[in-house]
Amino acid sequence: MTDFQEIMRQAQEMRSRLQRLQEELGERTVEGSAGGGMVVAVMNGRQELLSIRIEKEVVSPDDVPMLQDLVRAAVNDALTRSRELAASEMTKLTGGILPPGML
């Protein structure tokens, strides 16, 4: 029964570390950009979009589709970076023992 208790203790410890990691990822930010930095999206490590900065030079009522494309590209870039951050931190924490997508 001691082995089972040890496994349960380790599982509880891992759960606590995962919860702390989720909290820490919420405090860390990454930026994604498009158009040479004309549009910048800021996202945290939990894939929450925090802000979007748009330089006034790209705001044109005559070319709304271009601005939409830049915003989409910047958000997707930030999302990719946020996922990479989360995966990297999860790998550090677990030594790669959890399957992808656990975060």
C-alpha cells in the first residue's frame, strides 16, 4: 500500500505544480506582429489576447481588408508564440511525460 500512497503523493504534487504553472503563464506575455510591427498583438501564456496596437499609418478606410489581414496575422503570430511558451514550460515541468495538448 505504500507504493500506492507514494504514487498518489506524486500525483498531487504534479497537480499543484501544474496549477502554479497555469498561474505563471497567465502573468507572462508574448507579442506577435505583422506589417513590420505596424500591428502588434499581446497575448499571455494562457492564450488570452490582452491588447492590440495598430499604428495610425495602416488605418485607411480605403483598405480595411489589408488592416484586417494584418490584425489576423499579428494575433496568429502571438498565439503561436504563446503556445510555444506554454509547451516549453510544460516540458520543463514534466520532463515531457504528458502528451501534447495537456495544457
